[in-house]
Amino acid sequence: MLYGNFPFHANDVTKLEKLILTGKYELPNEISFEAKDLLARILDSNPSTRLSIAEIYAHSWMQDIDYSSIT
């Protein structure tokens, strides 16, 4: 959503699934540190350390968003 591409890239579904389950992905250098940090913590393959919805909203990258216009 930030860059118009998915973070996981593979030539077949089996390889794609492995990348997703292991949390191996690449992000473009143009994405800010804060955005990379947020994505890394959302895409964490360990459910116990992955960010919750409340933690996502509290993340520094999310602080400048005006939620009043979102229905």
C-alpha cells in the first residue's frame, strides 16, 4: 500500500507461502525508517510479538493520520 507492490515476491505459490510464513521480504529504500519499522512489526511471523491493532494505531508512523474522515 505504501509503494504499490506486495513485500513478498516469488515465482510460485509454494515459494511465496514459505516467504510469508518465514517473514522474509524486501522493502524499497525509499520507504522511511518509521514505515519500515511498522511493516516489520506488522509482518512479524511470531504472533506473540506481532503488533496488535491498538499498537499499530499508536505507532509513530500512524500519528499524523486524521482518522475523523474515515468511516
